[in-house]
Amino acid sequence: MKVEIEPQREMLSLVTARISDAYIRKPFYVDGNADLVSVCRELSARGLTHALVNDRHQGQPRVGMFTTTDLRDALLRPVPPQQLAVRDVARFDLVRVEASADLFEALWLMVRHRVHRLVVVDHDVIMGVLGQLDLLSFVANHSHIAAQQIDDAASVAELADAARRIDDMVRLLHASGIRIERITRLVSELNTRLFARLWALMAPADVRENSCLLVMGSEGRGEQILKTDQDNALLLRDGFEAPGLELLARDFNAALAQLGYPPCPGNIMLTNPVWRHSLAAFKETMRGWIYGHDAEGPMHLATFFDAACVAGDATLLQQARTHLDQMLSGQDAYHARFAAAADQFQEPGNWFTRLRAGITHKRDEQPLDLKKLGTFPIVHGVRALALQYGVREQGTVARIERLAALGRLDAASSRDLVDALHLLMGIRLNHQLQQRAQGLEASNEVRPSALSTLEREPLHNALAIVKRFRLFLRQHFKFDML
């Protein structure tokens, strides 16, 4: 039991501790005019590896940071270090964090910005520097170790170790009471880095420079927590030829399977030529989804609409999206057809009454699919509204907030949708983790009898919000006229 209890106790500090509780190194300042040799002499005397740099730029004061990493880069310059001012090699794009913020915020900022040090401030007054090692000495270090493992990985096997660490981190964070949106945000950053590193290991330089690797679906929206099936694609620069691309696609998708991402049942992967196109060819594919008669066209478009670039030239994705906006301008009938999928799944008979009444012993009890009845109507309904109104935000919550700001959703409904989405995601994660702990395949289905009292009533309320949203979508897009 000690192996299980100790990590959970350490991870619990992420819930309660503030940055001010950790060891914050007192600031040591040097003048921007000082030469590197003098600065290094001062650092050596104090046993430090960094210094804050006081300087002025265009008449305004600014603070930067000089580290031993900057010294390494400076030594590669043709100018002798004793003739280099520290301002010329220091970094002034510092990442700051309030001392009152919780440690999870510091953890996320380091992963997000790929830095090892944060400047800790109290209302813009610099208190000191929080280093990665200092943070790791205070809390469980699963996320930073995973991030470092990903960056250092030289093989698929090494990346697989990092992928397993991410799964362990999810389990511990959830068990420690970290909010679902925070878990999702951190996991999304790590997964993005994982995909990018795998692509860097496998794809030749010319392919990486002339393509855009996409993740789509929940991964693209930044809402995937536990690994589900792959949804990925590749956009190629027009005119670029890569003879070995088919083999690369096969090897890449196979490697993702080794990392724990099962192949997509719908074959939405690089191995499918439909999802491995030049930009011009992909524009024609999208035209077919919109103007053609393929019943899967709207859902293929929905998958692409959630795409995010994880490696390569992101402008290729931007050009594809701009072309999509142009094709859909004034296409009200298509928007309705696209949105209708949010209302396609029907609830089992009298499930709503049973859930509210807490009936848990019926032999003919039918399971509830938390994705089909809960998260999907929210995700796709919001996606349809985002497509209609030109909202480019990626995540569902960000789309809801943008739609509310545009006046397309009222404030109360927006709050309800966000709360319902997070609650449904939390219950789904909880039950999937339980299923995996029992050696079962994680699924989206739960039985009312498996729900605790604390889950049942909030779930009932969340699904009621979903039903109201589906009614809104029916009226807004006039489904009865399709």
C-alpha cells in the first residue's frame, strides 16, 4: 500500500499548496552593462546558475534573466565573453507567476512555456525565482519528468515510457481532486509535445518542413484525457513530393499504437490517403464533404474542424480553414445538416425517470452512454454554432465563451453548458479509470446502479441541461425542415 499512498499524498500538495509555500530563491541582480566574465565570477562566488538583469530599453526599465545556458550560447559567438554585455545574451521574455497562485499553475506554466524557471511576483514586485528542481522537491514530479522524457526521447520505446507516465499522472491528479479542466489542459500540452517528438523522430527534415501534422477530434480540441483512438492527418505543401510518404504514414500510425493510441475504427489516420493530401487536393476533398452526397461528409468535416497543428507549417492549416470559411459563407442549409448530428442519439426508455428516482436494481437496466447522450451533443452543437459564426477557438469551452461574447449564447446557458460538460467529463473519467483498474476496456457507458448518490443527482441535472441545449439547436437550425 505504501507505493500507492505516498504518491497520492505528494500529489495532494498540488491542491492545497501555494507557490509562496515552495522554496523561492531570492533575486540576485546584475547590471545589463556588466560583461559576461564579471557576471560569471559573481555567480560562481555565490554558487548560483542564474541572475536577474536590470536594464533599460528605449528609455524604459526592464528585467531579464541570464543563465548558464545563455553562457553556452554566448561562447559560440565571435565576440570574446569579456567584451559581451550581459544584456546582449540575456532573455527578457520572462514567464511570471503570482506568489498567491497554486503550485499547479507553476507546474502548468513550466510545461506550457518549456522553461525551468519562473519569476515569482507579488503584484508586479519581484520576490524571487522558482526553479524546476525546487518545485520538484516540493510536489510529485510526474508531469515534468514526462515532459523531459518526451524531449529527450530518442526512440519510440522511450516515448512509450513517457506516455505511460502521463497515464499515471492522470490517475493521481484525478484521485487528488484536481479539477477536470486543469487535468485536461496539462495532458493536452504533454500530448502535443508527444506527437511532435514522435514526428521529429520519424519524418525526414524535408517532409517536416513542407507539411503540417494535424491531430483532430478530442485531441485537436485539447479535451482528450485517457488515450482513445487516433485521429490524425497530414497537409502537404502544394508541389511537394515525398516518395516514401505511404510507408512513413504506416510506421507513424503503428508507432502511435505502441504509445497507447489504438487505430481509428473510422480510418481517420495518415494511412488513409483521404487524410494525407496536398493543400489543393484537400480543399477539393472538403468541397466534396459540403456539396457531395456522402452521408459521412458532415462528420468528416466536423473531425477536421477540430484540427490542431502539432508539427510543421501551421499556415497550411490556416489556409485550409480560410478556404472552408469561404465555401460555407451563406450555406444555411448545410449548417443545419451539419448540426443535426447533435440530435441523432435517442435515450433509452424511461432512463431519465430512473436516474432521478435512484432506481438501481432493475434487471433490465439499460446503460447510459455518457458520450452519446452527454458530451457529444454539447461538443457538436457548440461546434456547429462555431462553424456558423466563424469562431476559430479550438476547445469547446473557449468556443462557448466566444459565442457568448458574440451574443449567440446567453450568459446563463453558457455557464450551464460549461458546468455540464466538465461534470460529464469528470464522471466519464472516473468510471473509465475504474474500468481500467479492473482490467476492463474503458468505455463511455455507465449503469445507474454503478453511480454514487453524489454522482446521480448532478448527472441528472447535467443531462437536463443537454436536453435543453438540444431543443435550442432544433429550433435554431430548424431541424424539422431538413
